[in-house]
Amino acid sequence: MLALLLHLFLLNFTISYFIVKKGFLSSTYIKGVGILQWFKMLKTCNLLKKWYFSTLNFRVSSKFAI
């Protein structure tokens, strides 16, 4: 899961870097979008963590509930 998050972060960083470098959009717009993307990613990470730990708890409880 950590690898997935790192991959998403690097992908986001690379895309925003190239857009700024090529001057397609203004840098203030990119900063705003980057911050919004970062918060969205954090939200997604929290949802993934909740989902993973809930399934983990279910697996552990189902293993011992014989």
C-alpha cells in the first residue's frame, strides 16, 4: 500500500512539474490544484487504511471464531 501511495505522489508531482516547466498553466493554478490533489489523496489514503484494517479485523475475528 505504501508503494501505491508513493507511486501516486510521484506521478502527481511529475505531472505538475512538467506542466509548470512547459508553462502550459500558471503556477498559481498548479499550486492550488496540487494542494487540492494532496488533500484528495490524503482522504483516499484514510479510506484505504480504514478499509484495509476493517478487512484485517474481519479476517482475524473469523479465524478465531470457530
